[in-house]
Amino acid sequence: MVCKECGSYNAENLSVCKECGAKLRDDDTSSNSVEQATANEEGRPARDFVKPPAWPKSAFAGAPEKPAGSASASAPVPSGSFRPTIPPRAAATPTCPHCGKPVLSDAPFCAYCGQRVAGEAPAAVPVPVPTRPAAKPAAVQPSRPSYAATDFDDEDDDDYEADDEEDYRPAKASKRPGKLARHQEDDFDEYDEDDEEYDDEYDDEMPAKRGKGTTILFWGLIALLLALIVVFGLYIARKNFDGDVGKMFSSIGTIFNKGNSDDLNAADPSSTTDPNSQMYTATITESTDAATNEVWYDIDIVAPTGSAIRVVTDATLTQDTVKVPANDRIVLHIPRDVFMPNAPVDSETVTLQPNIQAISPDGQTMQVAVPAITVTVPVLSMTVTEPMGGTVNATFDNSPIAIIGQVNNYDGEIAVYVNDEQVYVDSTGMFTASYTPKQVAAVQTLPTALPEATTDPSVTPDPAASTSPDATTEDVTATEEPLVDETAATDTLPTGSTETITIEARKNNCVTARTVITVEPYVMQTMSFTIDNDLKSLSSDSGSVTITGTCTPGAVITGKSASPDVTFGEATVSDTGTFSMLVTIAKVGGFDISLEGKLQGYYDGTANAIVERPPTVSSSSFKKAAADIAKNMDKIKSGATTSGDFVVTGRITEIISTDPYTIFRVQISEGVEVIVYNRSAKSTINSSDLKEKKQVAGTLKGLYTDGVTPVLWGWFIWNK
């Protein structure tokens, strides 16, 4: 509703303008409304046009009337449009001291809270407000008479004002056209809100859209159903169509397309009863003789009358041919054994295919279609007690392998074969036999011979040996390692292919009992061979040394040495493998010996050691009798001199080894050296003796590994 005084927009329920306080309705308007309501109550339609409002002359009762032409009359008004005259605002807008709302400058009461504001409103700071170009400056409003608060509003007005006070806040004159447009937009917004409420109600009635989980569950159930259909189809095909899926679908298609008829029980029009189609066919019925418990077959054969029916079999028959007497049919009563294979079988289930021929009266031979028969045959069993297990090892000389066993439930018709050779079976089912391996053990050359240990550093020197003085003492306890190595080797190895022994219990029309034994070729064994002597027991000034040790029981032990001054006695080997052998040393010196053990089926075992016979004379006597090695160097290197006692004088340049002997190098002169084994009972050599000049008296042992340097078994050592 537009105020007729100031042109402000007000709510329809307001009776006075909230901007200027002027009444918005006249008394005749109220009476018209009452008359219209009365007419409506009487049932008559209200067809009267709304009367034009009686615009008030002043803002409130008792206010002086505005002089004519005080409104802006110079601004042109377009025809057909309403544009109220809006007076310019005062320089400052007073506010209510109680609620802070704007009030008219001449209003005694607040239009919002109803409190008296005359003379109590605080002075406001003047705010310049631009005026519209077309409006004339408004004259100062004369003071208006006071009026009561009830003349402005009623109870409903308070409620609406509280809700709409922000929408109807006073605006500047220049903003009123925009405010009018905003009110129009608000009207459209109300229609939009109604539409949205209607859409929400419509949406509530629509079913909710399924979620993603529901879709996955739906397709999962479809996949499960298809999988069940496939599994069930495969089960039907395997059970009724031998696993042939194509045959199953073909059968289903035949059911639905048989004769292009909807009747599944209708006969196949392609099948006709033709007597000639059943000719030369047969059916079989099994029966058992209650007296003998023998199985018989009744074979119903369809063949032309007068035809000769012949049973083809390996069994002996009293009559194998019979004629069809009449009605193109004959039934033969034949025992089952006639069609059995009459030979040992390998499966408990046997399929029999009777071979029956029909010779027609005109001489044609026709094969009778007889269905196959499936029978179950007995299974034989036996127990092999020797050899035990599924593998047996051949002996070194391929001696025969004993075979002993028992046939279970022996009935006198069961035969036992060893590698297809029948063996004897007694009345209890016991059988004995033997098998001789045919593979002879072969030998092959080893790629490299196994090393032989020795206590002679001239043969296997130890360049990394320690030169510590603590390791150069001459005293050796009985707990020292023996001067031997337990290696045993030859240059051959046996080879041979694997053989099998097949033992079978056979009977016609029975499952064969079979045992297969693998014969492994003989594998050469390694002989156990050790010498238990320590250093002291290998040395004797009397010249007799007893060698003791252990070896494989039954071995034969022999000894040998490169020196003719060493001889060996006969070795004695006990049942536990311990042995002893006497060694005699004829002259002073150190000598290499080698013991060898032999046993059939074993590699030869060898062990090396050094035995010695020290001198019994004094050191001065030995030195006086010894020759100068420097003067005999050429003969020793050439091999002309291989033994004898010598004296060497020179500087120690190197300690080669300290275990079990101290071995050092003595330089006689430039380019002339001697290797010395220290066997002195009094003197020791260690690292402190390097570069020292020594004199050594000993026995020539031979040449060093380089083949040119003499080796001296030193008995006495002096400082020079």
C-alpha cells in the first residue's frame, strides 16, 4: 500500500504509514469493506468495484493542510502511470530515543514502539541527502497536533512490523525506484518458493534412486545364477551324455523340434518300424547257475531263418555253429568264460566284445552287432620277503641276488615269473629264485688323482709355515698328530646302468600281481686307513719301528720304500680293523715309507710316513767321519751320490717350515744352497737364527722339490 502523503510503500495490514505516520485508510473504505463482508455473508457475490481511496489532506488529524501546489508539480508525469510525489527529506533524520528507529521530526510518538518522542529525540548529525533533480525543495513541515499511539497501529501491525521492518526501512528518494523493483522481485520470489515447495512434495512421492551397492548386488546375483546354470548343465552332460555338451544340446533341440510338433510325447516321424533294420542284431541277458555258480549269457540273435550262427572265440567249444530254426530269431546259452580273454589282465574291470557271425542262406557272412559286456575279474596278490624294499644293491662281483616270496590264496593254477622266466612254486604258494645282475662294473679314469699326504716337506713344502721360536722345539709328545695322511685313492671308478627285477604272479582272467625291484650297481667304497704312530714312535736308534693304525676289516696291507735299507714285515689285521706292521731300518738316516691297503670292492687306501734311525756316536765323531757337501755338490745333483753323511757350513736364509720338523735353507755360497731338516736333540732353529752362520752335520736324504737342491737330515748343529 502506498502512502498518499509521502509515497512510501507499506504493508497491507498497516493502518498508518510507517514513514510519515499518515493514515492509510479512510472511514468510508472501512465501511465499504464492512458492507462487502455483509454482502458476502448474505450469500450474494461481491461484484462492486473497489472505490478509489480518499486520500487524506494531512499526515494526521489536526495537522495543517498542505498548501496547494506544495508537491512537485513541475515534474512531468507520464500518462497511464502512477508516480507519487515524494517530498525531499530533511537535512537530519531524528530517531526514537527508546528503540532507535527513525521518526518524523514533528511526530510526538514513535511509530514502532509507541513511546513519546516529542522533545526527547537526540539531535542527530546532519547528513546531506541528495535530492532528485525533478523534485522541488520541500517546505518546512508545520508542526502537527499530537495524537494517541492507538491511532497508529493495532495488535496485528506489531507482528507484521517485527517481521518486515528490514524490508520497509526508510530509503532515500533516489533509491525508491530500485526499491519498487525489489518489491516486484520479492513477489516473484514468493511464487518461486511455492513452486519449490510443490516440487519438494512431488519429489517425496517419487521412489528413491537405487544406489551403486544395489546395482552391484543385482549383477552379482545374475552372475551367480549363470554360474549355477553352467555347473548344473555340466553335471547333466557328464551323468547322462558322457560329458559331451554338444550331445546334450542336440538332445534338447530334438525334444523341442521333434516333428515340428508341440507335443513332446509325439513319436519321431523319421523312425519307422522296419524289420530289416533289426536284422543281424543281438541282445544279451546274464544269468547264474545256482548249482555251479557259473555265469551264463543268453544271447538273443535276429538273423534270417536258415542262417548259420558262428561264435568266434579262443576257447574250446564242442559246437561253434548253429542254424536259425524259424521266425528269424535264435537264443544262444553260452558260458561267460567263452568270451573271456583267457589270459592274465592288468585291470580289474574288463570289457568283453563277443564276436558272433551270421552266414545267410545265400552264403553271405554278416557280423552280428552284439553289445559289449563289462565284467569284474579277481585280483591276485603275493608277498616278497627277500629282497626287502624296492631297491637292492649289487655286489662287487655281481653275485646272485636271492628272491623269496609267497603267493596268497594259491590254487595251483597261479604261476610265478621272474623277469618272464617261470620259477617253481610249492603247494603252499612259496617260491624261491635268484637273479644275477648282468651289468659288469666298468671303470673310468679319474680326471685328477686325489692328493696323498706326507710328512716329508721335500715333497710337499709348506711356504706359509710359521718361523716362531715357540714352534721349533725338538721335543715331541705322544699326543702329536701322526706323520701320515689317511687318503685312499685309485685312478678308476665303477660305472653301471640300473637294472630291475620284475616278479609276477599270473593266472588267466585274473589281475596280475606284480612287484618291481630296482638293482643298483655296485658303488666302490672308500677304505678307512690311518696310522696312529707319533713322531717318537717312528724313530728308533736300534732300527726297529712298529707301525700301528686302523683300516677296513679284511684289508691286506703292504709297505714299500725307495731305500733298500728299509724292509717291512707282514701286517696283521684284526676283525675290528686294527693292524700292526714291523719296519726295519738298516742304517742311519730318515726314510720315506708308504703303506697300502687293498680290499675287494674298495678303493686302495694309502698312507705315507717318515721313519728314522738316529746315529749312536758322538757329534764330534759323526762330524769327523762326514764329508764336505760343498765338494760333492755336483755328484749329488747329478744323482751319482744318493746317500752318505755330510757337513754343510753357511748362513741361514729362510725357515721353510716348523711342523712337524724345522726345515730351513742354508746358503753355502752364491747360488749354492742346502735344505736342512733339524733332527737335533739339543739344538733348535728359530727366526732369531736368520742370517746367522751355522754348521750342520747330517745324512743325505735326497733332492728337494726343485730337483737340484740337496736335502740333509741334520743330526747336529754348531754355531760358527
